[in-house]
Amino acid sequence: MAKAKIDANRGDLFEAFFAAAVAARYVKRVSKKTSKKVPTIESSDVDAVLTEMLKSGYKKDVNDVGSAVFDNVSVTLQIPKKATAFLKKKANWRRVEDLKNGAIRFVNGDSKVTSQSRSLSENEKDDVIRVVAAGTADQKGTKADVKVEIESKDKRYKNADYSLKVSGGEQFHQVSGLGFDKFVKIFGEMGLDVKESEAVYEIKLTEFFDDEVYTKKYASRDDAEESGGGVNLKASAKVVYSQAQQKLEGGLNQSLEAEASDLKKKFADYIVFGLSRNVETEVVKFVSERDVRSFIVNKDFKELLLNTRYTTELTKAAAPTIKIYRADESGKKLAGKENFIMQIRYKLEVASATSNGIKQYKFYPRHYMEAQAGMFTVSDQ
């Protein structure tokens, strides 16, 4: 069943529920050190944390088990205004209960959070646990939507970075704008030189557009679409994508007995950087309230990428997309969505802008890097 439309981004809402569920895990503790299991996080636990988060931030002192020593748990939340306004009306929570249930399912099933929470509750040290949900903050050098930062006199606990995604939000990197330099950037970052196709690309553009394509504007969106310029831009982009796909195929679909090619190494580096900015990060994807997947981006993940054979396809659609799949030992594509790793997708929009009170439209391309189901099973191979 399709989800009812809401005036907020589901990814932003999942971030809030996820942060509240993680904080609840550090607050809700065993009653005795001999207890075999930590208590389960319930919906009411998340509601209690989220309610305070939306006021002035959540702060709570909670005793260590059997001790007068207490830990301080706090949560700060910075999400877009629409998401905040949506959550401030508690009646809305029922409309996205699947997101809350998914966050709870993840936290209850995550051994790392559970183990760390229990250790902090039993060490009889005054620990400080900060959960930071800062999707709108300027976080240079990280891809984390939610961070857990711990200060303790007991030992050095490992902080955690979580990058959150919901279905339809598979993107982990993009390059936007007109100009061949954008192709050079998106493909060059992964070790591909596509400059050989620049001459053909530019010829296809100049044969169609009577004005400079990069600055040409239209009076309406319909005028832009009816001009045929979009068709020309997509066809021109396909020239570049075709060259990129051929080079990717050559570098990624090599025998595993051979040393990884330079292109494959750069490709693996690029994925790791795009997903984590080279900081160990757990990528968590909400598929449904009963299906929340995750994988950790680290050195081991990179090694798995390097020790996998891939094959590529260029779609026949007007707007080009390069799809990357796992391949068997002979280089043939493996069937099933769990072997679809990622795609590089060209999307052409007709964007609007107002100048001197006049609204005008122009073509605006984007290049999306999108993780697919297979990325979440790399560690299972």
C-alpha cells in the first residue's frame, strides 16, 4: 500500500525517530548486573525521548546499575523546518508509525549499541552520552545523519556514525549543472577519463541549440520541454555515459586472479568516500518497518569491494543510466536484485528562477550516484 502524502520528508522523520530510539537504548537499562538481557525498547520509550527532543532538547541523568553514580544522556535535533513542524503535532506520529517501528527494530537488534549501552550502565563511572541528529548542520568530513559521542573515565568507547536512508533515498553523491566539466568531475572522481567524448558531445549540442545551451532560458516549462532541447541533451549525455560504461566494464569485470586494476581501486575508494567520507560509518536503510538493513563502511568493506567481480550495463532509456552488478567467476551478471550494487543516473530537470520579477526556465542536469540492494549485502558475500 502506498504511503499517504505528508508535508515532510520521510528521511528527515526517520532521522528523528532513529535518534530517539538510540537514546532510549542508553537510558533503559537492566535492573541487575546478573540480568541476561537488556529490556526491550518500546514505542512509549521513543515517544518520551522524542517529546523532549522537540521542546528544547532531551537531557536525562540515569543511574548506573546498583550504583549512585549516574550517566548523562542527551539528544540534540537539527532537521528541516517542515519535518520539525510535522513532528510537533503528535497526531501526525501515527501517520509515520512505520518509521518509528523500523528505528525500534534496528536498535533492539543491534548488538553493538546493546553491548555498549550495557557496559556504560555497569561501569560505575559518570559517563556522558550525546546523540546528535544533525542532518541540516554543516558537518564537514562526515556523512553521518546521527552520531553517538561518548566521554568516559572508564575507557575509550568508540563513537558511532550512522548514515540513514529510506526507500527512494538511495543517493549518496551527486554532481549538478550544465557543462562538460560536470561529466569530467562525476566520472573522474572514480578514475574514469571521458574527455575523448567531449568533441562529439559539444557537436551534438551546437547542432541543435541556436543560443548557448548553458545559459538559454525559456518563458515556461512547457516551452522548454516542447523545444526538443531536453531530448538533445539526453542524447548528448548518452555519448559520454556510453564511453564511461565501456571503461568501467574493462576495469571492473576483470578476473579475480589478476591484481585489482587502478580503476577498480579508485572505484572502491570512491564508493567508500561517497558513503562515509573515509570515517567508519554504519549505513542504515529503512525499507519497511520489518526490513531495516545496514552495513558498515570501513577497511574490511573496501576489501570486499576489491575482491568482487562486476559487470555493467547502459540502459536503453533516453536519460542514460549505468547499472553495476556483481558477476560470477566468468564475468557474467548474477541474477537477483541482491546483486545490483549501484547505478550512475543522469536526470534532466527544467529548473525555474526569478530575475527582475520575471520567472524563467532552463535545463538543469544532475548526475546521481545511487546505492542499490546489493550494496547492503556486500558484507554477506
